[in-house]
Amino acid sequence: MGEDEFTAVYAATYRPLLGYALRRCDSPEDAADVVAETFAIAWRRAAEMPAGDQARLWLYGVAHRVLANQRRGARRNTIKAAALRAELSAGTPPRPAPGGDGPAVADVFRALPDRDRELLALVAWEGLSHAEIATVLGCSRNAVGIRLHRARGRFARALRAAGVDDPSAAARPRAAAHPARSSRSELT
């Protein structure tokens, strides 16, 4: 089937196929996806498409299979989402006690610029190294180090401004843990 023939079949069958999909889908967007996928398959398999009115029926068959695939995918997604929710609720750490700093820290974190939040989250939540973050963000490892240093500084200042002690300060090593730094401070 040539391009002109395909264009003619498309023009003759687009509206009926869209109606078919609209009557079977939950949203117009889903119906549009079904029709688009149907014609994408038809284009790839144009040599198999029959001529005349049989093309319309063949396209209904393709749309029927696309809808079935879409429904199976939606069911799989629903099952996976339910399993993930159950897993997350089972493994969710307890919320901080009222009056604790947890909500305040979360509020300060949410108020940070997106770029800072993403960097801090990649380190703290995803456990990525500077090199791995550089790959994710498409920048150099050195740039990650500089940006992360600045993001941590902005976060610490925002915590202090909110009246929240920096929760990582107690865990951060002091100069004594760094011999090169402590020897320099003894010399001055």
C-alpha cells in the first residue's frame, strides 16, 4: 500500500475509529492514544492491510487489540501501584512526635529551590555518589561537589533561620577527625 492509499484509508476511517475508541475508553485522551497507536501499527504493517472496506474492518481489529493491551497495562499498573503502596506503608518510618523538628525540617526542605532539593535528595535519599549524580544531571563531578556544598549551606542557613538546629551537625566530623585540618589550626 502506497502513501496516497494509506492517506485515503486514514481519511475514511479516522472518525469511525475515534468514535469506536471514545465509546470504550475512560477519557478522550485514552481514546486518542488508541487511535494514534492503531494508525502507527497500520503504517508499519501497511503491506498487510487489505483493500477497500476490508481495511476499515482490519483497523477495527487492530484498535480492538490496542484497547486490550491498554486495559491489561492499566490493570498491571493498578496492581503494581497497590503493591508499592502496601510496601511503602509497611516500611514507612514513624512520623516525628508532635513538637519535634521533623515537620519544620520538611517545610524548610520543601522551601529550598528545586535544584538544591534535587541535589540533596540524590545524596540523602538515593545514596548516589558525586560521580553518579554528575551522570544523572549531565554535569561534571566537580560541579556536583560545588553545587552540593552550596546547597548544604543554603539548607543549613534556612534551618537556622527557621529556628531548627542543623540535625546533621551532631553527626558531622569535627576538625580533630581531619588530621590535616587540625594540624593547620594548631599552627595558626
